[in-house]
Amino acid sequence: MNTISRAMILAAGLGTRFKPWTDQHPKALAPVNGKSLLQRNIEYLQIFGIRDVVINVHHFAGQILHALEVNKGWGSSYTISDETDLVLETGGGLKKARPFLEDAPFVLMNVDILTDMNLSAMIADFIHHKPLAALAVTNRTTSRYFLFDPADQLCGWRNVQTGQERMARPAEAYVEKAFSGIHVIDPAIFPLLEREGKFSMVDVYLDLAAKHVIRGFDHSHSRLIDVGKPESAERAAQLFP
């Protein structure tokens, strides 16, 4: 039984990789087979019983607000976290939305991720293991990896192109996993968010992993695409009719 009923969708980004669409529109409203990324992820969350969403906005915020109003949230209730003055990245955006999320565990996801991952399975794993946060990951090839120990606990981060590493805790072996942009988070994280202004959740997790359990949830068998560039939208249209 899924006991999580609220999610935050990160929709404030500038979408610089998604030009020329984002010269005139927010990436959240980029269409894939006639449905925007935002609509698709609101409907994805509904499959798992989540119908209460917080959405942060910055770039062409008015277009997102209009789409939500005209479509009545595509069947979900929604709250706006307004970042029109300054886009705060994933960590700063979450911190600003704290008043809407601090009473119960919640899902956090990027608007430009499309997947058919079984979110209920991830939530069940989170409830069973009780980490501070769980991160959806796969075995796909990328340039930047989270590093986990064999028990799926976050230990560090590595950029395989530059050789840069950041380690939070030692392990006998490190397993590289690519992050999917979906989190399940205990609100106990909020008092631990010491960074201010613009910051990334990646840095937050690496700050906290030495003393807190940040757990990976592998869904390598699922379909997943990061709709970061216009050509990936064409691929997304093939994967998600």
C-alpha cells in the first residue's frame, strides 16, 4: 500500500539545453506526443495514488500557471512554489518549498524525466529501510555517477570524464549507478539543509551521507529518458506513446 500522497515536481529550470523551445516556453510544457512533460509526470504520479503536487516555477512561470489552471491540474491538486525572482536549483528549490512538504515523506522528481518505473516499489523499499532519502538509479552509462556500497548505501560521487571524486564514507567496494532524478525523502532532511540560496541536492546528499543513510533504488529494468535536449524529445515520443 502506497502511504505517500504528495510530490514535488521541479519545473523551474531554464532548460538551456532545450533551445530553441525554451527561448519562448518553459521546458515543463515541451510536448511529447501531444502531452507536456508536466502533464505526463502529474499523470505518472496519479498511477501511484499521488494527487497532491507542489510545482516550483521560474522560467516562463506564467505559461505553467496558465496550463495548470486551464487543465485543472490534470486531475491533481497543486501548490506553486514561486521562484520567479531567482531560480534556486534542486536543493534551494526544495528548501523554499519546505512549508508545503514538512509533515510527511514525499516524492521529488525532475519534470524532464520520463519513466515507467514502479514508484510503489521504490516507496515500499523506502518504508522498509527507513533512510533519510532514497534515490532512483540505474546501470546506464553516463559521465557522473553516485557511488554506493554493496548494501545500496550512498558513499560518494564520481565524474568519470574529469576524474573528480567526492567521497562521504568508506566502503570495501564502490558500485557506480546513474541517478534518475527521482527521490523519496523523509522531511527530517529539512533541518539538515544548511546551505543557502542556490544549491544542488547532489551536494546535499554528499554532505549528509557520512552520518545519514541515503539509499539507492535500482530500477534498471524500467524505461527511462532524460528529456534534456530536443533530440531526446523525439526518442521520448517513441518510448512513451
